Amino acid sequence: MQKALMTALSISHIAAGRDHSLALMSDGEVWGWGAEGSGRINLPSLCSVAPSSSPIVVPATMPFARITAGYGTGYGITEDHRAYYWGASRAGLAGKTHVMATLAAEAVSDLPAVAQLAVSEFYGLARTLDGSVLSWGLTRGGPDSVRNQGLTPVGLPAPARHVAVGTGHALAITDDGLLAWGANGAGQLGVGHLADQREPVHVPLPADVPLRTAAAGASHSLAINCRGEVWAWGSNQHGQLGNSFARYSAKPLRVELDEAIVDIAAGMFFSVALGQSGRVYTWGWNGKGQLGRGTQGSDARPAAIPGLDDIAQIAVGQVHVLAATRHALFAWGDNESSQLGPNGQANRGPTRPGWSPAPVNLPI
């Protein structure tokens, strides 16, 4: 497979939002392409800027150490753990309930020093340096939620080591195990029933091996432990749990994969896993070619993407995927907002790059 050529700079981190993509370079600069959260705003109240496949530098006055992406926003965390955002936040930010939009990175002054941010369309979590978790956006507990009036502490029994958010539910890994809360209509909390939960509850996963990380999609959840074993639960209408057993599972099920997994990501109705070999595995819905197999056929069976090797990072948006080595970046899936970058093309046939990984050439 063709490699994307780069200079001495390397890719430190990647992130994918609803319909935009971000790449953090080793000099602390963030490049973005696609819509809103890439550093372009397309709101009626502002000067309209159409999505573009050409990456631009997100205007910022400081280098970033880590990035993440929300539904229409991008976020950067500096070395001293200050949080910044850009793009269009429909749920407000850090408790502000009005729509916020900015082309350049602005500080989130309400937050303390943060280690991680996780943001969906109407809900966000901030994990602080001491492991406490703050939420904003919709209150916890499903479709009858209302907006928070300020940052709200999430009551956890132990400090969090990782947090993840889906469309209406959230996950947190602590030393006591995995906790989940929020919407649960498809069993995405993994607690054995379909009732929404306003407060965090324990997910029954094997406790003999610590968890490495977790991911939350539209209505399903994933987790991997330090042995590289993957578990999945929630909606399974498109095979996003890695099997064809039932339309949903309210309890975690083991996903059978060919090797130990080091990272996972959850899209709208599909799942992606990174193996310790550097291969990328996908399964679930494939309506936009987001499984990266050159077709649009959905598949509940996890399979490695042919020709994509030595990958170090993965990131998943709503219906597109990014994968990176230190010096090459690839993208595939939905491209309606040019989120696949300069080489992306509309999904019009199995030979189009949108259905298979294609290199993203960053102008550096």
C-alpha cells in the first residue's frame, strides 16, 4: 500500500469527530480537515465556510500535547493540562448551555487541570489529574434529560483512569472496574437490563485482569483488558458486537479476534480494533465503506483490513476512520464533508478510496 510522505515531523496523535478529522504533529500543531471541528465553521449565524479536504492549521497560541474531537468540535490539552476548544459546540462547553462557536482555539477557563476529555454531541466529560470526573451538557439518564446549568461532579467510588462517551451513555474505568451510566435502551450499559441509569453502576466484567481502555458508540460499548481480550455489549442490529447471536446484548460478550488487542474505537454502528501486530480489525455496519474492505457489505465477523500494517493509532468518527503510523496517515469511510482529506473521494464504487484506506498527505 502506498505510504503518505511526510517530513521530519511525526504524527503524535489523531482524532475524529462527526465529520471532521484532526492530526496533532510532533511540534504541537494541529491540522484539521472536513467540517466545523477542523477549524472551519459552517453555521448560519457566522460567515459560512464550506467543508474542505485541504488540511489547515488550527489557529492556536500554544502547542498541544493531546487532542480529542467532539461531534462538531476539536479539543487540545497542553503539557500543563490546560484545555482548549474550537469548532461549534451545540451543548455548550463546561456547563455553558448556549451554542458556542470559534475558529481559533480558546481556553476552557471553567475546567481545572485535565488529563482527558471525552465529548459527544450533547454531553461531555473531563477527567482531572486526581481522577475525579466532571460532566456538562445533558443530565444523566436518557431521552428525558435536560441541560445542566454548570459543571457537575460524577460520583465515582474510585478515581477514574479513563472515560468514554457515546450518544447518550458514558463509561469510566477505575481501580474498582468499569462503571456506566446514562441511556440504556439497547443494553449499552451492560448491566443486564434496559433501564436508564442516572448514577454510575458497575459493569459485570471479569475482575481477574485489569481493564486497559473502553469505547462508546451510538448504542453499544467496548472494553479491552490488559490481556488484550475484547468485550462488547449493547445494540447488535448491524453486528457491531462481533457476532450474529441477537439484536442486542445487555451483558458483555467476548469478541473473538485473531490476536491480542491494544486499542479499540466505536463508531455509530460499527467497531474498530488495533492488534498488537499493527493490523486493524473492523466489524459491524458498513453503509459508507467504513469497514475498509472495499465493499459496502456489513459484516458481524471481525476481520483485518488487507494491506494495512504497522498501525500505531486508530480514531473513529461517526462513520469514518483514521489510522496512523508515526509518519503516515490513512482514512476511509464517509466523505460527505471531505473528512477523508485530499485523497478522499465520494463513495461511488468499490474502487473508490472511501471504501478502502487511502493516504492523507498533510502539507508539512
